[in-house]
Amino acid sequence: MRALIGIILSALFVSIASPLAAETQGKGEGAIVTADNVPVYSSSDGDRKVAVSVRGDVVAAESSVLARDFYFVEKDGRVGVMYFDNVEQVGLPKHGWMDPHQLSKFSYDCGCDKACLPTRTRGLRGKFTMSSEWNTCFAEARDAQLAALKARNWGQAVTPSPTETKTIELGQTAAQVEQVLGPPKKILKAGPKVIYVYPDMKITFTNDKVTDVQ
């Protein structure tokens, strides 16, 4: 019975598309889950969880099952989503509600489907379930967003390593100075004094000891 209900809902999901919306809408929306253990709820305001997503999972926007609008509309602090509940990302799409703050949204082109569906039919899978998968337009946008998130370390701030402070002290030898600053740009000699010239400072040695830093 549950499988039969699933078929009926899927049929409604496909057949109630608005021709006007299909003609005027050029973009749909999807999102990448950006955290682990993100719950998917059965309703916009209830506590019943129907799934748990992890970072890197993908969902498609769904303002409502019957409206067939594939963009995010917030209700009670959640957004409607369509998703697959398996690693293969195929089968009968599921529907739920998620916290939009744990989603990184992206847009996909509607050119793969005149009704802007993010999925395409793969044929019958078993006796009662219709197998679907993400279509090419959605998958390309998903992959681009996923790559961008990984490049940005999933939006986490990267703390730069502190710049090492290079300190020269009186009494250091020329060898010790070169270990800190490297070879000088120029070396000047004036009697017992030797002056190391660097781009931003001059260091004077007397008898191989630092006696002045300018």
C-alpha cells in the first residue's frame, strides 16, 4: 500500500506542473548540505525526522509538491527539499524540510526539462517504484558548487600562520645574523667595522659583534 501511494504521489508530482511556470522559469535551485547530522523533517513545523544528512549531500528546492516550483521558499524557519535517501542518488525522490542555514544554495539551468525538474526518469525499478536520478543540468551545477565549497574549505575561516618576528640583538655574530636574515644585499667595510646592508636595515659589526642596528 505504501509503495502504491508513492506511485500516486509521483504521478501527481509530474502531472500537475504548471505550463506557465515551465515557460517562464529559467532557473531552479538546489543546495549542498554544509554540516554533518543535519535533520530532514517531515513538515515545516513538526519535530518528526525522516532522514539525517551529512556534509556534501545534495538537495533540490521544492516550494511545494503540488506547486512544482523548484526554488527555496522559507516557512516556519525551514525550506522544502527533494532528495534521494541513498548513496547512489537514484530511486523515488523523497520530500522533506530543512534548516536553510545549513545549506549552500546554487542555481541550475532549466534547459534539461521543460518543467524545470531537477531529475530525469531512469525507467522502472522493481514493480511499483519509478527510478529517477539528478539530470545533467542539476548535476553540473551541483558539482560546480561542491568544488567551490571545497576550495573555500567549506566556508570555514583559515587562520593564517603568524609571521615570524626576526630579531637582531647587540652582540650577535655575523653568522648568527645571517641565520636570521640571510646574506646581506651589500657589505661595507670601514676599518674595524663591517656594515651589512639589508633592504630595510643596516647592521654594524665591530670585531664580528653587532654594535649598531639602523
